[in-house]
Amino acid sequence: MTSPINNLGVAGLAQTATRGPAQKLDDKERASLVARAPADDQVQVGEASRQAMLEPEFDRAKVEQIREQIQNGTYVIDPKRIAESFMALESMLGSSGRQES
């Protein structure tokens, strides 16, 4: 039986399981594992993923508008909106952003 993660097989898994997490492989052990790794590994990317990599999802018109405002010196930074965005991010991360004393 082969592990779907590392293709070591049962013997390889047993061998690495007896080694503690702090122990590292020596060069001979590493070479043995590399030699057993399949040479024909492949990654297949679906059409939706391929399109996402080719065409990032963002509003080009808005980016151009902001770029022009920055170049013209007319882009307005709203500190309240920035603070609200930070608070929303903190909330999503599960922290209120405040330190208790």
C-alpha cells in the first residue's frame, strides 16, 4: 500500500514513524527515499484554474481610474475607511485588535 502524500509505502511509513519529529534524515536515507519516488508524477490543472491563472479577477477600469488619480495628485485617502477595513479584518481573524491590561 502506498501513501497518497509521499508514496513511501507501508515500510517507508513505518520507518519514518519510528523516527521522532526532531530527527532528520541522513544523506543515505534521503537518497533512498528519492530513489523510491515515482518519476512520472504529474499535476493536472482544470480549465477554470487555468483561466484564473491567465486572467486575474479585478476591475481594470477601477485600477486605471485610481492610477490616474494618484498620478494627478487627486487620490483621496480616507483614514476612517482604512480603519474600518482594519477592524473588519481583525474581526475576521477572531481578534478585537485591543490588548487587555
